Amino acid sequence: MTSRFDCQGQTPRATDYEDTRVRKMDPYHQDSSNVSLEDYFSSKASAGKPAKDRPKRSLVRRVLEFIVTVAIGVALALLLTRFVIQRNTVIGSSMVPTLSDRDEVFVEKISRLFESGLKRGDIVTADMHEKTPKGDEVIIIKRVIGLPGERITIKEGGVYIDGVLLEEPYLAEGVRTAPHNAVYADVTLGKDQYFLLGDNRTNSRDSRDIGPVARSEIEGKLILRLYPFSKFGKP
């Protein structure tokens, strides 16, 4: 977010500083009216010589400066990946044909902080609060279908938003949406709740199984597919 600061007060007019000039001073310039020719040429000859008594940085100081620079860089990188942007690897086929297994994507973590930050059709990652057998967090990647306050109904092979059939051009031709859990086949979303579905409706575990997802559980919004390079860009 870019903030704008308005400064009040009058701007000085050019006439207030009329005929005011500055001059970039030559450190070796001296007024020739007060210096003899011998002194003048002597000063010019010595000007280009390095100062012998100039203190040199010790090796320890240079090493410490390098360590501090690296530490600052690492800290900034950690803050960036923790709070701003993150790279993820897609695992599975629940977002085919939009995303495929092993696609590399970047997600940003700012939009989810605001009520109006997520739109219908956005692809997001969300925390399932589950662990894999190896102890890793289960993070799903799905598409935002329903927004807070909307009624989502799955019937007749389609998704209805407040009774109106949702057009979904990102789905493969002929794909139909079937309910999984009857509890979530007709649900009204609460405040800060979203209904997420995978584009591969026949092979996706999503809000049809787990119910609405809270905004606090959404990790980020996809902004770019990095790999494969042949599909580089926003899906």
C-alpha cells in the first residue's frame, strides 16, 4: 500500500531568492591572488598523491561488516517469504487443466489480509490444519468460488450462487460438479468464509468435503506460475 502525505504551507517564490547562486567548490582551488605561483604548482603536484596517514580498515572490521550485511540480507529474505511472497510446488492433479503436478508457482500474502482482497476466480492456497505422514503441513491450492454472505448450491452438475448458475470457463469441456458431502451441497457462507473448489471436479478434495474455509486459513493468492517455463505467467 502506498501512502500519500500532503504537506501544507506556502512554497517560496523564485523572487524570494532572486539572484541566489551556488558553486561547487574545488577542494584544491585556491585564490591565486593570495598564493604565489610556486605554492600553487606545489599544491597541484601533491593533490593527486594518496594520504600516507589515512587510516585503513582492519581485517576484523571488514569481516564484521560482511557478516552484518549477510545477516541483514537473510533477515529480509525471511521476512519477505514469511509475510509477502512465497514459492510453492503444486502436488497432485486437483487443479488440472489450470495447474499440473509439479508446477512451480508464486503466491502473495497481502490480499488475504483485507476483506475485499480475494475475488471470485482467484486461485489461493489454504492451510488444512493437517499433517502428512512425514509431519509436513497440508496446504491445498484451489479456486475461490463462493464469497462471504453468498449461498452456494451444488446441483444438476453445476454451481449456483444465490440461485444463479455460475459460468466457469476455466473448467475442461464437459466437466460437471457433483456434491460430495450433502451437508455442504447447499450452504450459506458466514463472514470471512469462502467456498473453494478444484478445477478438476472429479478428483478434488475441497469445500464439498471440508466445508467453507475461513479467510484466516488462506495462506496466499497465486500471482505467477514460474515453471514449466513454457507456461510461464499467470494461469
